[in-house]
Amino acid sequence: MGIISCIDALILVLMVSQVTYASETDLKVDSVLPPNFTAQDASFFTHTAFRVLIGADLPTAFEVMKVSEDEFPALHGQGVSYAVLQIPSGSLNCVHSHRHTAELLFLLIGSLEVGFVDAENVFRFQTLQARDLFIFPKGVIHYQYNYGQDAAFAVSAFSSANAGTITTLRSVFSTNIRDDIIAKSLGIDVLRPLLCLRAKAH
């Protein structure tokens, strides 16, 4: 089965089942069917975008391929979505959060440092090896970093059809908030670091 063995595939199925069950009380509607939908036609419930990953060259920088209700309308109202993370050696999935959902990450290949800041402002981090799972609680600021020699490949399941990703760096430094306000908030009293952070956010 290539990079995904039978055991890995089973874990993926269990991940989705558990995440869907956990969000079941939040479900509001059934799937919103398109016009002229027929019971014999299951194409609306099929998404094939991940096929391009089979046999593809590894990227040279971090890449994410997400499948939310925007890409796969059948997910609307179902409380589940997916993302595939390709994280080459030395690359980073920058600090971000998902305001609507928890994230259950399954590391298929490689190693990753993962971390988040919890509701008590405590920083928690862990080094994951292949076939480890890690849960990022709903709404926490978190990241994934590959400091290993080999590329990492992971799949994340979300307890929402729209993870609502907020990239912290971009959300702060791409705004018109004055530099002195940001500096006081971060405890920075030098202009140069702020200019560097603003440049990275664009």
C-alpha cells in the first residue's frame, strides 16, 4: 500500500471515527445535497484530491493539503475534515490555532517536534516518532517542527468541517496595529525585530 500500511490505514479510520463521535453533539444538519442529486450517484460523497500525493516528489518546504467543506461540500454539517502535512527536514508549520476544533495528528513518517500553549499559559511539547498520535486541544496555539534528517508526513483529523485556521504571526503583523502597541505586548523595545516579523508575515 506504499507509505500507508494496513495498520496505518486502520488507525486513520479510527481517528476519523473518534473525532466525528467527539463532535457529534455539535452537528446541526445533514449533508446539503446539490440540485438534481440522485441516490444512485455517490460522486458528491467522493473526494479524490489526495491521489496526487501517491508517487509525488517530496516538497522542499512545508506544504499542507486540506480537505474541508470548501474543497469537499459533502462535509458540510458532518463535523469532520482532514489535512495532509508534508514537512521536509528543517521546515516548520508556523504557530497557529484552530478556533473551531481540536486536531488529532497521526505521524506516518519521520519525526516531529510538536507543542502548544494551554489555557493556563503552560507550554507543552513532545517529540513524536512515526505512528505516534498527538492531540491539540480546541483553540490552542500550536506548531509542528521537523528538526530531523528525513522528511515527515502526517495526517490531521479535525472535529469540524472547517478548522478555522488562524496563523498567529500573520494575524498580528499583517495588521495596522501600531508597532509600539505590539512591542509593549511582546516585551520588545527594539524596532528591528518588529520589522523582521512584519516581513515574514507577508
